[in-house]
Amino acid sequence: MKVRDIMRTSPFTIASSDTLGNAQRVMMRARIRHLPVMQDGRLAGILSERDLLATRAHADGDEAWWKIPVLRAMQSPVQTAGPDDSLSEVAGRMAMAKIGALPVVERGKLLGIATVTDVLNGELREAMAPTSASDVTVADAMTAFPCTIPPDARLLDAVTLMVDHHVRHLPVVDDTSTVVGVLSERDVRTAIGDPLLYVESRPRTAAQYLVRDLMSRPAVTVPFDRPLVEVARTFADEKLGAVMVSDRFGALIGILSYVDVLRLLAA
């Protein structure tokens, strides 16, 4: 399967001279997280929701973030895909670089965009073929025994843990080690801005936040022996970043991210 088979044509775009306020409005209305950035009719970069939130954090107290030009926040140069690129190769690249979307370009012209959800759906169609290894389970792709945090822990401690261990999702467990939620980097960025800046500056607001104030609940949990293609379908349909993995008794034994799924399906 090729990228042209799964890409979204006529994607929403934004001009490099436009503002972050307008970019956020487009993202919210279209329910998307990535915007190709155009300049003089050509692709100049890409703006993700993560880029927007990070720039908002840096601008806090200095200037009105919504007036900042997209040019200052976008990723450039941007990784792209060609319409005839192999879907497995693109999935591997996205997993390696932890990229959420790739603009699709041919002869300098923007043809479309391929998101993680699009790639997962395409990979699933191939994975469901009779010749595929349908016996691959969640346990084959998950990260075993991830770092956890209790709901009453300080947000600063949780974010420090995420930064130190380079993770984007932190399972939240109670006194019985039962998963009660998950704290994602997106939760943190939406509430308080850039996690690294938060740790380094240790703002006065740090003491005001506990993990339970920002965590997402309930956390989606799957058994370790579930076929990976079934869980990948859940990722694609619900646009999840990660799911918790439990043993036969319901105890947390791992975490599975969309990167893990992409990496194994692309193998």
C-alpha cells in the first residue's frame, strides 16, 4: 500500500504570516492537530498543536501569544512523504521520529497530509490479510512496567518524572496499584505550558496543582494477550496516544503507545 491510498487530499493549511490565534481556531473547528504552513504557494513548514502550546508557554507574560506569527512556531524544515512512498516505510519513519503527521508533496506541490490515524488504518488493512502475522499481541509491543504516579502527588513531581524518563504518558495508580487515570504531555501543555520550562522554573503555581487535577480519566486499559491489530483499531478510531496494559488479574504491567503500534506494524 502507498501513501496516496490513505492520505487526506485538500488539507487545511495556514499562511506563515498568519497568527497563532487563527491557527488555533482552524484546528478547533476542523478537529485537527497539524496544519501545513504555506508561503508563496509552497510548503514552508508544519504547525502542530504541540508547537502552538509550546510557543504559548514561552510567550507567557511577554506578549499576546495569539498575535504571534505562525512562522515563529512552525517546524521547518519539515519532513514530508511522497504519494508513492511505501506505507510501511512511512510508518517506520513516523515511529522513529515520533511524528504525528507528514505533508505529502510531489514536485514541490502539496497534495495532501498523512496522519498517524491514516497510517494506522492503512497498516491495519494490510495486517488483516491472511498472510500477516495475526498472532502478534499487545505484550509484543508494549513497554513493560512503566513509571507511575499517585493521583495525590504534586504535578511538579509528575512532570519531572516525565521529563527525566522522556515519556509522554504517565499512568496514575491508587494505593492498590489500580489504574485510575493517565497524565499525558498534552494534559500538561494545555494547562501549564511547556513541561521542561515548568520543571526548570518551578513556578509558584506548582504547589497548587496535583496530578488528579489534570489527569484524564478513565484510562483505557487492554489485556496483554489481545491481538495487536485489534488494539491498533482502537488507536485509529479513538485517536488515542497510549493505552494501559493489564495482566489477567487487572494489574498494570505495561503501557502501549501509538509509536509502539506503528513500529511493530511497520516491521
